[in-house]
Amino acid sequence: VLSVPLWLAQAAGEEGLHRGYPFIQLCGAIGFWPAAVVSSGWFLLGHVSNAGETLLGLAAAGLIGLVLAYSLLRTGSLW
């Protein structure tokens, strides 16, 4: 139960870092889908050093990065 607020804070921080201001600026420079791929790759690389990470887990991290970028496109909101 005590870990939940920390996980939520980490998730909010990752969203701000990967799909916040830097992502919006990158979209303006190279377009949405190229920026989504770059951002998702950056998100994937951020998970490489996780203990026990597998190739399947890394692929999932990259794909969820694309899904979350698309969610931002559709809703206009990180939340």
C-alpha cells in the first residue's frame, strides 16, 4: 500500500519526461509519428537497466510508449 503513491509519482514523472514538454517540442520539429517513435525508443531505453528485464518486457515498454503517445494525440492530455 505504501508503494502505490511512489509508483504513481514515478509514472507521472515518466509521462512528463517522455510525453510532456520535450515530446510536444519534438512533434513541432519532426511531426507526431516520428516524435512518437523517438519518444517510445527513449522510454524503452529507460527500462533497459531494470533488474530482470527481458526482451519481451522491453518490447512491451516500447509499444506502450506508442500507445500512450497516441492517447495524447487523441485526448490532448497526458492524464
